[in-house]
Amino acid sequence: MLYSYLLDPKGMKLSDAHNELEESLNKSYELYHYLLCMPIELTKMQEVRLDNARNKYLPTEEDLHPNTKFVDNLLVRKLKECESLQEFVEENKLSWDDSEIYLKLVLDKILESEIYQAYMASDNRSLEEDSKLWRDIFRKIVLDDEDLAEALEAKSVYWNDDIDTIGTFVLKTFKRFEQEGYSELLPQFKDDEDRNLAKLLFDSAIQNKDEYM
């Protein structure tokens, strides 16, 4: 956006550039919530697969009595119960419904991973372990996935550039949710000073463009 403005400052009013900046920041916060919903959608998809296996014509013993540790993940349960997450998602109409193909691809990658296999083989059951599973999945499978980049690009032109930064916020949130009774999402801005920083930097870059060039 700064590049576009400097390239043709007469073609874009400064007020329009500020509005575009604010929209970009708002979209980044949408991406944060969107990614937090991914574990919910993936476990829901896996639960459907387990149900289908139970109800097939000749189910195996494993089909009838599957290991449900993944779909009963305690971190995912906290995300489902997080009122602020659900309210934001509903208010902004965020949904993974049109990304089913991507979700199937990433779920298959998860189920085939050593991360998943080790998690399912462990008898430990704790919020800390369940949180660690999703941090590992996001760090090693999701955030660097080219399929995710394509899925996000189809949803918003802003999201791809933000994935690295927002990904760290998602990981931080997973870690914070390990605390019993803690289910607060990160705020979009820490305070008014933080809220005004982006605009301040933007204006400073424009005012000092000759020097900075």
C-alpha cells in the first residue's frame, strides 16, 4: 500500500491510504481468528471420518472402537468454548466451508505425520500436551504449506503477506490456553499508542520519502 501511494501519490488521497491501512490491519486480525478456527474444523472433519468408518458395511474392530484422542483434544475444546472467538467469527462471517479440499489435504498430512503418530501413541492426557500437538502441527505442517497460501489468497488479498506474523500470534495463543481457566484471545492492539503506531510510521515514511529512498 505504501509502495502504491508513493508510486502515484496524486492518484490516491492520503485519507484513502489511511483507510486502506486500517482495512489491512483489520484483515490481519480476521486472519488471526480464522486460523484459530482451523483446529476446530480439522477435528470436526476427522470425527466425521471416524463416524463413517463405524457405520460402513463391514467395520473392523478399530473402526468400531477408534482412538478418539485427536478429536477430543482439550485445546480444541477450549477454542470451541471461547465466546470471544465464536462471536468474532459470527460477526465477521468467517468460515472454512468453501475450503474443504484444502482441509482434507492438510488433515491427511497431519494423520500421516510423526507428530500425530507420537501423540496418539502416548497415554498422557493433558491440556499442555494437547496444546503442544497443535503448536507442532502449525509450526511444521500448516504455516509453511503452499496449499495454505493458495487457500488464503482465495479468501483475501491481504492475508498471504500476514501469515508469518499472524502465525506467531496463533502459536502464542495456543501456549496461553495451556493455563487452566485462561481463554482470552490476544487483542488487536495493546493500547491507543499501539493502535496509532502504524499510521504514524506510514505518515513518517511519506514525509521522509526522499531521505529514506
